[in-house]
Amino acid sequence: MPMSVKGKISDPATFDEDYVQIDPDDLEEMDLQWQMAMISRRVTRFMNRT
């Protein structure tokens, strides 16, 4: 997570504990979903321009 988000949380230790509990496979899935969303957005923008 970006430091700016972490800095806005009242208790950084709680954030760290929560972050450790996230399954690495879930993080990978979220990353893949984000990448697909960005690709879809780029395709849509390209199609609108051409």
C-alpha cells in the first residue's frame, strides 16, 4: 500500500496485522484483476480515438 494511505490510518500496527493476514494468492488475484481492468480501459480509449 502507498505510504499516504497507511499514514491516514489511526493505528499503523493494526494495519500491518491486517495486511499480513491477506493470502498471497488473493493479492495475486487482485493484481491480475487490476491489470485486466487497466488493459480494458486502454483498449476502450484506443477504440474511442480511432
